[in-house]
Amino acid sequence: MGMFRSFGINSSGMTAQRFRTDIISQNVANASTTRTENGTPYRRKIVSFAEKSTTPSFSSVLAKANSSYSGSGVKVSEVSEDIENDFVMKYDPSHPDADENGYVSYPNVNIVTEMTDLIDASRSYEANATAFSASKSMAVKGLEMAK
């Protein structure tokens, strides 16, 4: 694997984890939003990753030969809503969004889960940044040896 390919892989991982952190922040910010534009409580969002396509076709090999290498790595495949977990029902008859029985549907956001996911995303970002830095150090040492 070429040195510059590792830069692309690590930077794609950092970009994906930064996006995941943004979605987690959005979930935490909307943890008590009981009504969105469509009239329902906020539903937790989940980020899914996929491997960047590395299957070469003739056109991609030709494009690669004519341009710089774009790198492989990871990409965000989708941002979906968490439909497995139900909304949290709390009794609060004075709330404006309470139903006829006095219950309010709150988002299916669990702050503990979100904070755990945030730590995971942060550590993954740090691991990619460390690998990027190590690759950079190796490239610099290689250039110093060539002098």
C-alpha cells in the first residue's frame, strides 16, 4: 500500500467520524423535542458506514491513470431514523403536546447511549489522526533518508 493511499484512508475515517459526531450532537440537542415540522416527536438518527468501492472498472482505472489517486477508505452510506426503539411516554397533562390521557411522547433519544456513541466516535477519530500522523512521520523519514 502506498503512503499517500494511507493518507486518504485515514482522512476518510476522520471525515466519517466527524459527521457521526455532528449527528450525535443533533440527537442530544433534540432529546426533548416533542413536536417537529411533521407533528411527531424527534426520532433519533443513526449513521451507517460502508467501505468505499475499490472494485476497479476500465473507466476508473483510466481515470486513475489520468488523475491523482483519490484513495479508498470509509464513507457514510446512510443516515437513518431509529425505528426499533419506541418514543418515551411520560405523564404530563399540563404539557401542550399531551394526548387525551395526559401522556406526552418524547424522543427515543437516550443520553447515555448518545454519550457512549460520542466517546466511540471521538476515539475512532483520534485513532485515525494518530495513524495519519504516523504515516506522515514515515514519509518524512523516508524523504530525509533519500537526501
